[in-house]
Amino acid sequence: MAVHFDELWKNIIEKLFPQFLSFFMPALYADVDLSQGYEFLDKELQKIKLKGKKGKKYTDKLAKVRLKDGTEKWLLIHVEVQGKHEENFGNRMFRYFYRLYDKHDVNITALAVLTYKTDLQYDFNYDVYGSMVTYRYNTVCIANYSETELQNNQNPFSLISLAVQYDNLYRKDEVQKFNLKRKLIRMLHERAYTREEIIELFEFIDDVLQITDTMKNRILDEEAMNILEEDEPMAYVSGFRQRAMAEGRLEGKLEGKLEGKLEGKLEGKLEGKLEGKLEGEMKGLMEGIQGMLEIKFGSVPSEVQNKILAISDLARLKSLKDGIKRAANYEQVRELL
């Protein structure tokens, strides 16, 4: 799990690097010229990479950016994902610094993001008979952010930080994690995130807040229902579908059926302009209803499908769709029909 958590952080930093800088290092972000691009120096970092006891690897990224004044800077970004204090952490940060500085002779700034609660400053101090070195670097502790502050911050890493906080606080409380995970996922709907941000955030939140398969499937099904009700849902569907497929959950439904129903709904509206508004809307409703049934209960029995197709009243179709949301099984669906 620790190794997987490391990879999650590495991925989210690389995919959402400008947002990462904006959230954790706003002063530097203001000076970076993103129009010049940025580069991750994985090969250079690998040459001086440190390993812990028993071959433990650390989460770190090395990035090269240009500032607005035209100068070039290298940034050592070290993300500490351990859940407890490590005595030699400052020593390790200093060793990264001096190896990079010795090899490349460039200006370096470092950042440590601590995911566990601490008020300690992990400076490196060396003092031997008057020969002294002190190395201080930027440090942020996710646990020290207030929950209200994070909830009001629109940066994607506010949700990343909330997910980490909730995991630390409720690691053994499945019910609480379920409620908070659902809350964070719903916040994705409310914020004006890009498609890429939604995809990456969904994956991070889903992996960090581990819950039972039953609870996870419930969230996935709820989200599929909500997606069907959105007017322009495709950006969120992309992130939802990618994560669901990676889990082996709803693979056929999201890849073929769910997307098909959403596209069918939209196509129905477009066709309605050509074939008649009423006919197009009814077609879209029927497609959407069938997709909802498949997601909630699996394959649709032929007699149920035939009864749906036989409905010619638009108001009745809308009422049926609302009833299916509340239905717990096919017996209740048959009663509605």
C-alpha cells in the first residue's frame, strides 16, 4: 500500500504540476513562466537517488522550470508519505541537495510535503568543533491545514489534502470513510475542474480512501445515476469510466452501455430537431431508462424492455425514470410499469 501511495503522489504531481506549485508554493508559482513549459528530470534524479532501509524507495520529483525573469531553476520536490516521524529525514533532504548541487552546480529549492501530523521542523544541522552547516528547506504538513480552509479552496490539491486528512483520521472507520469519500466525489461536480483534473482527482481519492467493495460499488452506481441526469456530463464520465474500468467494475456498462446511453440521450435530442422534438426526447428517455436499469440491476428482462418501448406518453416515461431511481429490484420496476 505504501508503494502504491508513493506512485499516486508521483503521478498527481506530474499530471497537475502547476496546480501543485500554486497550492504548496504560491510565491514560487507567481514567478514561474509556465508558457516556457517545465521538464521532469527523472534520469538525473535516478543518478543520485537514495534508498532507505531494506531498499525502501522515496516519493520525489525533480523539475526544471524557467522564471519570468528568464532564469532557469531546478526544483527538488520531495514528498514524504510516511505516517510517522523519521529521525533522519533532514539528513536525507540535505544529501539530495548536496548531490544535485555538486553534480550540476545549479540553484535548487526543495519542498517536503508531510502527510502525517507534526509540528517539528526537520532541518539538517551539522556542528563539529566549529565547522557548521544548517540546511533548511520548505516544509508543509497536510494535517495542519484546517478542513474549512481546504473545503473553500478551489485548487485540486485542496481535495487531495482532504482525502489524506480523512484517511489519517478515519483509517479504520469504514462508514465514515464511505461518507467522506462520497462527499469528495460529489465536490468534483461542483467545481469547475478540467477533464484531466477530474480524472486524476477521482483516481487519487478512490485509492487513498480505501473502503469495502460493496461500499465502493454503491458509490460507483450512485455516480452513474447522477451522470445520467447531467445535461453535459461527458467530461466527468471520462474520469469515472477510466477509474471504474481500472477496477474491473462496470467495464462493459461504462465502456459500451453507459456511454452509449448518454450519447443516445444527446443524439436523441439532436435527432429530435430533425424528426420532431417529441420523438427525439422520447427516444433519449428510453435509452436513458434502459441504461439506468442495466447499471442498477444488470441485464434488462425482455418483457420489461418491451413494456418500456411500448410507452408512447412522454410524461409517463419521465415518471418511470424517477421511479426507477428509487426502485430496489425488478419487482418494483414491474409494478411501476
